[in-house]
Amino acid sequence: MLSKNNRRHGVFAVEQRFDEITLQSTNNKRDVLAIADALKIVFKQMEIGGSRPRTIQSYEYVFNDFIKRTGLRYVDEIDANSIYDYLNELQVANTTKLLRLKSVKAVLSRFFDNRWIEYKFWRTIQIKIDKKVKKGASENDIEILLSLIDKSTFIGFRDTVAIMLMYKTGIRIRTLGELRERHVDFDKLVLDMDGAILKNHEFLKLPIDEQMAGLFQTLIELNKKIRKQYKQQNDFIFITQNGLGINASDRSNNAISKQLTKYSRTYGFKNINAHSIRRAYAKNLLEKGANVALISKALGHASLETTTQYLDLSKEEVAQSLRDYL
């Protein structure tokens, strides 16, 4: 029978050393940041920073799917190969893969900003797809639509003002629903919008004309009567017929967007929606001589590449425009 000393220093010494190494390794592993903990911090930062709940939920869904499929647990386990493995695992179209990849990259960029990751190894990971450029609505279609809407009703008048505002300023449909009376400067004839209601969270001023200002004033008076009738307290420019804000809390569509879909089906328009009207605004600016950089600023785009896609320039248009500078 082995003595206590032999148990401590004899053949059992190897087993004891192995236990010590295992315990030390386990403790070190626990010191590494878990992905679940990192996500809690990142999403809290996004919430405080003003990111929309829908955006956070989308990132959370995709990144949780990423770690579920790859089996990763700790931040330092994430590398380029794990991202490639995830993308190969997905049985979806490349357009969907691209959206998933963008979400994963967005979260990893937050990890990098928090110094949990040393370098952006995901930058070189790309998915090529053939992009179908969406066309802008034609000015003729917009004019016809405005002539068909019944402006004698509150909904019809409200929708008319919204469509004209989108076409004259390029404002996003979501931002349109967040506009409040304080954002309209009637003296200077501008929309003075703070970052809280804009997608890029930056301040933006957009000019309006006398006609638009007059329509706003009429709509505001109508809104007051409706809010009083339904005992609602808000100062939104665009409200529902029950006095509530038009934006839904859990999706990008709102009451105006739904109305555009309804008008499109009722009157047989093939390309009338919030995005096509916004693109029409951009193309109209270009045709009037505005440069791409200015248009990009007006649209609140993060890059000129996005703006050029909005403009949908043909090769002939590019060549003709460049000829003016020869």
C-alpha cells in the first residue's frame, strides 16, 4: 500500500500535475470574454447610442444564429474561417447571405471598437451578387397620383402633403413619421432635423418652398382638431385619423407607406413607393445640376457609392456628363 508521501510525490505526481494544468487552463479560459456577455454590452451600447430596436433585434438574431451554427463561445475564437464556415452552412440566396454577413461584420466592428478584437480580419470577406438597380418614380407618375388622390378627406390631404414632401426633400419614410412641429422653421423655410430622427444620427437641414410651408400649416391645424377629438397628446406633423403617430414601433412600414401601396394597386402604378419617390428626388437634383456629393449630403448617405446607385446613371449619361468637362 502506498504511503501518503508516495501518493503526493510518487506515480500520482503526474496525475496531480495534470489536474493543476487542467484547472489553470479552465480558469484562464474563464477570463476570456464570452460572446454572450460581449453581445449584452454591445447591444446596450447601441441602445444608449440611439439605434432603433428593430436594428438591434436584427443584429441579435443573426449573430446568435452565427454562434449557434459555429459552436463558438468566446470572442477570441472568432476568426475568418468561422465566418466562412457560417456562410457555407447557410442554405439561402447570396443576397440573403450578404445581409447576414453585413450584420456579423457590424457586430464584430463593435467588438473591435471595444478592443476585444485586435484587427478587422473580416474586411476581406465579400459576397458578390448582381445588384438590380431600383428605378426612381417618374415625375409624370407622381403628378398623376397627386391628381387622383381625394384631397377633401383628411387622409387624402395628409398623403398628398407627405408625397410632395418626399419628392421635394428626399426625406426617408421613417423620418417623415418622426417629424414634429418643432422641426419646421417657417421663417427660414427649412426642415431643421436633429440626429434623433435620422438614420445616420446626424443633423440635417433641408429647404422647403412657400407652397410646402403653406401645406404644413394647413395640416397642423387639421391635426389639432383630430387630436382634440381623440384626446391625443403629440406634435407629430403626420398622424393617423385617430390622432396617433404614423410610425409602427416594430417595422419600417408606416401608415403613409401602406397608403402608397394601396394607391399603387388601385391606380395601377408599377413604381410608386417611398423608395422610388426618394430616388426620383435624387435624379431630379442631378438633372438640375447638383453634384453627387451635394446629393449624397441631402439624402443623408454614408457613402457616395450608395448615392450613385440611387441615381442609376447609364453609361451614356456618364459619358455625356464627362464630355462637358473636356
